[in-house]
Amino acid sequence: MVVPSLNCVTDGAPPSPGDFTPLKSTPPPPHTNQLPRSRRASARIHETKQRQEAKQRLEKERLIRKRVQLLDEPEEQQSSAKKPRVYSRRQDGEGINGVEAKPKAEQQQLPEREREKKDEEVERAMDNAARQIALEMPTSDVLPASGLASGKSAYAQVKDTLRTFNKYYLSFVQEEESRCKKKDTAKKTPNSKSPSKSKSPKSKSPKLKKPGRGVKATKPDTKSTSKRPDLKAVTKMLETNAVMYPKKRIGDLPGIDVGHQFYSRAEMVAIGFHGHWLNGIDYMGMGYQKEYKNYTFPLAVAIVLSGMYEDDLDNADEVTYTGQGGHNLTGDKRQIKDQVMERGNLALKNCVDQSIPVRVIRGHVCKSSYVGKMYTYDGLYRVSRYWAEKGISGFTVFKYALRRLEEQPILTTNQVHFTNGRVPQAISEIRGLVSDDITGGLEDIPIPATNQVDNPPVPPTGFSYLKSIQVAKNVKLPKNTAGCDCRGNCVDPRKCACAKLNGSDFPYVHRDGGRLIEAKDVVFECGPSCGCGPSCVNRSSQRGMKHRLEVFRTPKKGWAVRSWDFIFSGSPVCEYVGVLKKTEDVDTLTGNEYIFDIDCLQTMRGLEGRERRLRDVSLPNGETIPFEESKSDSVPEFCIDAGRSGNVARFINHSCTPNLFVQCVLSSHQDIRLARVVLFAADNIPPLQELTYDYGYVLDSVMGPDGKIKRVQCYCGGADCRKRLY
């Protein structure tokens, strides 16, 4: 019996009988009653189905080609085609109307160049159809109602969603760190003394009973109860309905532009950009049929190119994508069994038939990410065709050819290599260098300054650098308060006195050098009177700057600051340093714009439009000003003046959509009016991105020397820019 080999044909003519390879049938052994395997019958049925699909696809392409030809023909030619033709008598060797007849083979075959042109026109027409489908998808019901009610743009909602994810993630990191500490403590502390060598009934080990008949012997449960913190965070967001796009959508999603970077697969799940943390293909199931009645489901909406399959081929604008399933999950990319046309594979196949575009995300190695990879959105691609073949490991895999749609921003990744500007490796490589170190050697890490705007370029002047706060003569700091009794490092928040002030837990996690889990009204850190050492996690903001910063000149905003290093969300960046003064002593007539009000108390009360944070701190009685006894005036009593003396924080610009946030910190004392002002990373900040925070000005709140309201334009360029600084 001859059985055709398994071939999945999609483009071109159906396979001819010569394309099939006969298989030699082996007679069954004697004295056996073996029946033919059902797999062979399934192969014939599958082949018949593929022939039908191939015919349907050929008919579809023929109609598209005909449509393109009709669009290309001029109107005169189309109208003349309707007129009856007049033929003259043909002589030997002549064609119609005296034109020499061409050979039949030459008449049937178009020139190669013309055929390629027609193929390109067909591809372009199908690309336009895919682009039109993406544009026609409804977006009015995509944005969450909470964001629309607050007036926030989709970009701001993406930031808020990722910040919520990072908060949950760090919370579960802290939970995992606590679990590991308990486990290590249990290992170091023996439960009982070693058994005595003397013979006694107590020293005998108990005999294990054998399981009875029909009862399986159970093995001890050695499986760890831990779970990845990022997956726990995703589960928490799903449970609390915090995912930004819970419903799957075709095409681009508002707030995510080409080039957007995700630092884990879990972040994409939290946004709803790609719905699975492991599978490469995200698709809409049969449950979407009521909403999209004219489509055949399942339909793919997004794929991740992360190099997990050995048969993938990535050439930027054109991709050969391997279907899902059948590969070894241990990380060696090896295929271990045949793939099946179901779920994600079927969803991509349906995209071919219906010209549905898919979002393509590329994964690439990134040391800064906790998963070792970064994922970049590279735009919409059309799945042009698919086929089945034997992969490198000898198993059947499905291949999908993807073509990037035109009229999109340029790619930010090229063959899975990420480029986002080259970070200098040494100061000598910096262009426009005007100062090797603005700190004059005061900081452990030098801070260079560059200027490629002014001609001639000049360095920042008019200030002296300070590493720590200076106190004005008429300001008296409180005495150091008693601290915790911990030794070495603070470990147990139930025993640490400083942790109790933070809501009976530490505000930081140890990971990445200390990261603040979330913004608080006040963070109580360990101080000089505490028994713990400088490596204590509750001293994270006191260790100085640990990132390589650069001050650079901008065309409209003056000086600005950026980092050469990746900054994790929750990491302390720098403290706002200057001269600690009373607010009433500040000379407002000199135009000093480097005044930072210590408005922690006003922020906690939400006065003058200030954003309130969490009220989860317990201010100790007698050590600070009780709320009921404090001044009713909304003006802070103290401020930090960095006009003439300050650190790098004085150069950090304002933004209506910042990547830093202001955190009040108390360590040596507990007077909230004199709290330290520390800038923390609100997001994961890639290298060379400008560092910004919200200055918090209320509009029409600044008066000029003439007594009139002063207005200053904002140049942050954010999607939610208020257009004015104050």
C-alpha cells in the first residue's frame, strides 16, 4: 500500500503525484493479526484536507491578483475591453490583426520581472488589508474606565499599571526573602541533640511500617513551596482586576508604542499586551466569537520571539516563526516531538487565511532584568503563509512567514540585538565633555558634564558642590533619638524598633542593593543610635550614590541629568542636598528656583493639591509634632536651598510624567518638619533616559517681584503634560 508523505501545502499549486515518496509496506509477522495503524489513515485524511486548503488559497490569490490588475489598468483599456473585437484574416506566420503569433509557451509565461512585480503588488494589497483590519478594531472600549474618569492618558495608565505590578512584585520578593531566612535559621539551629551512643530504648530509631495491600507508598514531600515573585504579582493583579487590558485585542494597544520595553514576560501579562508568561503565541479563543462574528477563531494577537526554538529565523522585517509545542523546556531549544495544529498554531494559521496582523515582541539578553531578558515591541506583522516540515531535530514543526507592515516606526531591535544608544565606558569617550567631575572628587563616583548645545560649550557654573546637608545658623536640629537594639543587620521586623515605626515591617528589600517597596508618607530608617551596621537593609538611602550619573545640556530645559546604568524601580537615586533653612528666610526676590519645601506634613494632609500617599506610619508621641497641635498654615516651615550650594539633584528637571518620586526619610531624629528629601526611581529606568520628578507646583501659585502671577511654560513633552510648570 502506498501512502503519501505528510506535507502541508499553502502556497503555489497542489502537489503532483511525483512529489510523494512511496513508503514500502512491510508485511506483518506470521501468526499475527495486526491491523493497519490509524496514523496512516489520519495522514490520508490530513492530506485531503490540505489539498482543499491549497485550492482555496490558490483561488483567493487568483482573485486578489485579478483585482490588482484591474486597479492598475487605465480606464480607456477597461472600457475598450468591453467593445467587440474585429479580427482580420490571418495569413500563415501572422497573428491577430497582422501581429506575428508568439509561441504558446511564451504566451503563457510572463517575464520573471513582471511576475515578481505582480507578487509584490499582491503582498502590498494584503498588507494594506491587514493594516485596515487593525485600524478598524474598536478602541473606545479598550481603555479602563478608571483611567478615563481620572483624565489620564493611556501612557499614564501603562505607567501606573506597571508601578502596581512592581509594588506587588517587591512585596512578594520580601516574602520570599523572609521565607529563605527562616529556612536558613532552621538549618543552623538543630531541633534536638545528637543521639547518645549508649544503648537505650530512646536511641532506637522507629521502624517504618510497610503500606498495606492496595495502599501506595508515599514519598516525602520535598518540593519547595516557593513561587516566583513575578508570577505571584501577576496572580494578584488578576485577582484584583488590576490588569490594564483584561480582554484581548487585535492590533496596537493604546499606550504601547513601537519600541516600548518590558523587563519581563510578567510585565506584558500585567498590561494585557501578551497574555501568557511562558507560551510564545497569545490568541483569542472561541469565547470571542460573539464579539467578532465575521472571523474564524482562534485568532493570534501577539507572538514573542525569544530564541526558544532552534528553527526560528529572524531577519528584522521578515521572520520565519516556529509554532508552539514539542520543544524541550530545559532551555537547550531542542525539539523532542511533533507539533500539532491546535491552539496557538491553529490561531496563526487562521491569521493567514483572514489577513489578521499580530503584535511581534522580541526578547534579547539584558543583564539588568531579573529574568535575564528584555522584551521590545517591534510593531505589527502579517502572517503571509505557513507550512509544515521536518525540523533540525527530525520532528515535524509548523513554520509561519511573517512580514512587517509598512508605515510603522523603524525597528529598535535588529536580529534580536538591542540598541538604545551607546553608553560610554570611560569619560574619554564622552562627546561634548565640559567637566570631568562637577563634584570635585567629593562623590565616590565622578559626575561628568557635557554640552553639545551651546557654542562655545560651557560647563555648569554659579554653585559649589555639597555632598551632605548644611544647616543654617538659626536652625537647630533635634537630638538623636534612641534606635533599635539589633546587632549586625536588622532581620526580624517584629523585634526591630525602627521596623515597627514602618508598620511592623521593613520598607526595603535586599534585592539589587536595597529597593523601596512602595512610596510612603514617611520612611523611618535606622540611624546613628541603632545597633545595626551600615549594611543593614533599613539604611538603603544612606549609602550615597551608586549609579553613574551625567549632567548634560538640553536645548530648552537647561541642564539635565541621566544615568549610564540601569536603575531598578524603588532604588534610591540621590538626596536633595543644599542649605537647610527656614522658609521665611528665603529671599524670593532673587529668582532662586532651587528651593525645595520640606512639605511632608502638608503632603500627608493633602493640602494645596498635594498628592497624598499611604497613611500607614505611626508617628511616635513626643518625638514629632502631633497633627492636632501643628500649624494650620499650609506653608512648610523649613526648606532646602540649593541655589548657591547643592548636589547633582539641583539639575534634575521637572516632568508631568516623571520616572522619579520624592520620599521623606527620617533616620537620626523623628521631626517630620526636618525630614530628609530623597529621590527614588518610580519605574525601571533604562540607561541614558533623562531623570525627572514632579516639582509639585500648583498653577498660579508663584508670584513675581511685581506682585503678579508668574507663569512658566513646561517643556517635558509628556503625554499628560500640563503645559505649564506653575
